Amino acid sequence: MEIIILGSGTSIPDAKRGSPGIALLVGGETILMDGGSGTLGKLAQAGISYLDIDRILYTHLHLDHTADLAPLLFSYRNPESKRTKNLEIIAPKSFGEFLEKLKSTYGNWVEPLDYSLNLKQVLAGQRRYPQYSISYATVAHHDPSLAYRIDAHSGVSMVFSGDTDYCQSLIDLAAGTDLLIIESSFPNEHKVAGHLTPGEAGRIATLAGVKKLILTHLYPICERYDMVAQCRQSFSGDVSLAYDLMRIELT
């Protein structure tokens, strides 16, 4: 399993950190987790074709997590590189309404031509695939919001928190995982409801028994603080800050 952080930032334009997005290569397939503005360009920089995406997992509807969906669907209509394999989207309840609004705005520009778009709107549960499974749970952010867990049949696993405040459901979902990529939007001194601090992220990782922790969704204010040191006050394991185009291999 290989994970590429496409964007480690937020909705705030930043020269170093793009909007949230993660590419996951597992079992011969490509999964895109969220896709804010600029994600598709970062995907190309990572050497991954937009045509290779097998499924997209959306955590919630905020623009910094979904803004590149319309451009992606539009790109699939290009006559020189049309998509032909089906695309699955897993997303929280209400995503269907969001997708219909995109269609009402852009018309057939975002409609599939030679493939089917299969939308699965979920709250909590699991979907199984030949080489891996995807589990999901609701978390404490914009209603509804999801966190995702990918378990490869090879035995490794990763969890992506999406945006969330401190909640038991994320602890349960992340139990024993090899890697937790967790939002840590603001330093301990600047707690904002609906988001995590490094200290809270560390407590979640400790209670879940996580092996490795990566802090992401970092607002510009985080540059003025030692976010890793703040996290280590509550988590003694391996912790690091995400950065754009960061690659992690789990074996």
C-alpha cells in the first residue's frame, strides 16, 4: 500500500500546502480520498493519471475537499482521453443532492459519456473489494462527515480522519491501524470547534493504539508552532507533519 499526500493544507491559499487530497495505491487500484482545488495537478505531479482513479472517497461536502470534482468529470469527456472504466464514489448522505446541483449548473459537461458513475451514499459500515476493504464512520464535523479506513488483504491498514473534532467514533475506527492521517488544523493554544489540535490528535492515536501518525489539514498559523512537539505530549509513537507530495509505503 502506498499513500501520497496530494494536499496537506486547507481552504486558505498557501504556497506550500494545497487543499486536502490523498492518493492511495492498493491492490492494483487507485483511490482518491477527497479532492480540493489543485488536487488534479498534484496527482499529475505524483505521476498518477486521472484516468487511473478507480474510486473516490469524500469525507464531506466542504469546497476545500470537493472543488476538483467538476473539473475531473469534465476532463473525462475529452475526446482524446475519454474515460471508459466505471467510476465509484463513496460519500456521506446528501452527496447525491450535491452532485445533482453540479449537473444543474454545468449540464452535460459533467455527465458520463462512456462510463458509469456509481454513487454510494453511506453513514457507517464497510465495503469489501477483491484486494482490500473500506470501512467508514461518522465523525464530529459538518453534518454528515466521514472518516475512512482501508484494510489491505496483505495485512496493512490506514485511516484518514477527514475534518473532525475529538470523537469516540474515530478512536474506534482507527484501532490498531498502521497509519492514521489525522487533521490537526490549529495549535493547542487556538482550539476551533469542529477541528483537532495536535494534543487531541495525539490522544486519539494513543487510545486507538496507532503505530504511525501524520498531522495534516494545517492552517497557516501552524507554521508558527511546533505541532509535532505538541502532539508528542500525548502520543509517544511515530509522528510527523504532512507535506504536499509526501509518500508513505506500508508493507
